[in-house]
Amino acid sequence: AQLRTVASDRFAWQARGSWLRTRFADYRRSASEFSVANRFGAEVRAEVHPDAARTVLVGTEATLSDVTSDIFGTHSQSEFAAYGQSEQRIGPARLTAGARVDYLAVDAGSVTAGVSPRIGGTLPLADGTLRGSVGRGFRAPTMAERFVHTFALGFEVIPNPTLRPETGWSAAVGHPTPVLGV
């Protein structure tokens, strides 16, 4: 479910809630497998336009996941994030800067955190728009990646509960070019 309210030309807010449930039972001659999992999510975001040349977004997001399964075990994972971004128009150009902080707790135990900054910009030109950005990403492993224990095609898939989140930097620069022959 999602709700968006535009309070004025300068302020809008949005709230989102979700529930994803999966349940399966696999009956085979050699073994049976089952799983019941839930993922609850919520997000609240505000969009502010302090003036005609600037837009600011701030928000928080939270997710709680749980699973009970003979191939995953019984586990829970909590994720919380806070983020902010500001876009400023400077003449014809736009500059965007922001960051997101993610917190992750598995089985109500150790907490892992990651900060993901981002900066980007656009500049309109006579033959298109030049775009560029640099940012850092953060991805937490799923419970299936951490805890799966099963057999597939004669191979044993073993769990790795110490699997850590992934981070990575990326950069991009782009400009449209004409397509030949079109």
C-alpha cells in the first residue's frame, strides 16, 4: 500500500507499507522441503521545495524478515535506512548530492552499517544532455544466501551465516549520440 499527499507547492510526503509472504512445500522421493517466510516493509519520505531551484528528499525505510524452514532454519533479519538528497539548479545545470545510511541486524545479533554517498549532475547542451554521477552502493545478503542448506544435482549447498554485505563504487558519464542509418 502506498499513500502520497501533496500538501502544497513546496511540500509533499509519501508513506508505503508492504507484506510479502512466501510458503512452499516440495515433496520428492528422496526428501521433502518446506519454507514459510515473511517480509514486512515500511517507508516514509518527505519532498521539500525550499525555492524554485532546489528540491530536497529525506526519508527512512525499515524491513523485517523472518523465515522458518528445514533448508534455511529459523532466522530473522532487520534492516533500517535513512537517506537524504538535494538537487540544486545552477543556471541550466543541475547538481545532485545525497547519502544513505543502512543498518542490518541478523537474528537480533551483530549490527552492520554502511554509508552510501552519491553525487551527480546534468548539463544541457545543443545536441543533448551531458550526465555524470559517482556513488557507492550497499547490498545486504538475503537470508537464503546466508542460511540455505540443501542438496542440488548431487552437490551439497552449505550455509554461510558470516556472509557480509557487499559495497561497491560506480561512476558513469553519458551523452546521447546519433544512431547511424536512422
